[in-house]
Amino acid sequence: MAEKANLTRRTALKFVGALGALSATAAFGQDRSFLNGNLLRRGSSGLMLPQMETTAIDMVTARSLATPTNDFNRIMATYSKWDYNEVILWANPDGTLTLVTAFTRAEVEQFWDAYLSSAHYPGGERRNSDFPGTWFDLIDSQYYQIDSVTGVETSYRAAFVFITWPDGVIGELYWREPSWTPAFEITMPQTFMEMLVAYENAWQTGDVDARLALIEDETCSVVRIANVTGDHRTRFVARTKSELRAGWTSESYGKVIELKRLYKVISTFYISAGYKLVLDVSGRRVERETVILFPLGPNRKFIGELSYSFES
């Protein structure tokens, strides 16, 4: 009996060792499905994802160490090859919006080549907060940038939502603090929370008009949805309310069956929230995890939806 027990134990340890850092309990408690060599694990929605508990923080730390080197090759080495989704949004002094996107490897390389030729990041970031999940990391940070021509150093505050895969960073959702950001008021969190709840209620009931009523006239949205195990991927960019309506009512965006908020962060210039969703997509039941960055506009409405979703 002892010999049989030892054999069973050796077999179990051998199996666990093959899974790397997983413990025996985790190994036998997980669905042992793999994608590109990565173990698929159940996320908070029941969706199978390859990210480990520390994937996001590990990938974002690697990026954070690479960026101050201003080394193009080192920065590019921190990117995932699974998907690319760089979304950079800021407000100009006249209130208009500038959107910069990079959705392919070539576009990401062009983005960094242009950035590094015009400016560089010296480090010395002051991070106000860091909210990591398993596949995303929301960072609110004060950082510095030096103009390569003039040598002038400029300070910015921005919200970054980094999206990650086990082999690197997929991209980021970025919103820079605009000049219209008001000073903090005691009732501000309550007001913004009520607005978020109203948005969620309209989303859940399919009331697109009610959602659009919470959006600024000067608007911009970028919505990416990626299937975890298949090739189905969609994205829409909306620079007008009519384009946003079209994106929200498209078949690939889906109709909500169940919606549950997983987290929320409320600031003076943005709101961020994560969701577990069950949707009807073209008659098919789909599970989805979504992270959204809502930039706040001059009239205290959402400028739009900057989001990334994984779905089954």
C-alpha cells in the first residue's frame, strides 16, 4: 500500500511539475485546456483565460522598466504577438479631441518610432494608484516627458489601462487629464456613481438613446472584442454619436442577457469599470469580460467608451 501511495504521489508531482508554477490543488482543480501552450483558467465570469494571477502586473512591470530606456527594441519586446490595441486619447486646448491608434505590429512600431524621435521619457513617474486585475492593469499616474528638440520638460497626469496576454502587453487605453477637470467636490463621487449606474441600467435594458444621452456631443470611442480561442475579433471606432449608435447596435456587440460590475474606480477626470457579461450575439450565447475607461468631458458626461473585451 505504501509503495502504491508513493507511486501515486510521484505521478501527481510529475504532473504538477509539468504545469510550472501551479500547485497540486490548482492543477487538479482547474480545467486543463491549453491555448498556444498556456493553461486556460476560469476568470471571474467563468470565461476561460490563459492569464495567471500575476500576468498583468508582470507584463506591465516589464513595460514600465523598458520605457525609460527609450530603447525601441526593448520596448517592442514587451508587446504580445496575440493582438495589438493602442488607444491614445487627449483633449487639445480648444476642447477638440486627438485620437492616436495602433492596431497592427507595423502601426505600433510606427507609433513608437515617431514618439521616440520627438520626445523621451526620463522616468521619475509618480503613481497615484495601481489597480491590477489578472489581464489588465489600471494606473493613474503623473509622469514627465522631455521634448527632443527644445529640451522642455512637461508634466502630465493620465489614466492608463494596460491590456495583457501571457507573452506581453497587448496595448493600452490612455486618457490624459484635460484642462477642464474640476477641483474635487464632496458630491462629485456620488454624481459620477449615479451616472455610471444610469449608463449600466440603459446598457442592460438595451436603451441606446438613454446611453447616448450620457455621452458628450464631442465624442470618441474605441471598442475591441477578441475571442479567446477562436479567430472572431471585432473593433469599431466612433467619432460621432451616430457612429457610436451603429457600434452599440451591431450584431457583434451583442444584446445583454446578464450584466455584473466587477469593479469601479471614480476619479475627477475618468471612471473605469470592469464587467462580467452574458450576451446574445447573433443568436449565440456568449460570455464576455470587459474593462472600460470612460473619459469625462467638460459637461461631466462620458466622452465615450474606450474598452477591451475577451469573450468565449
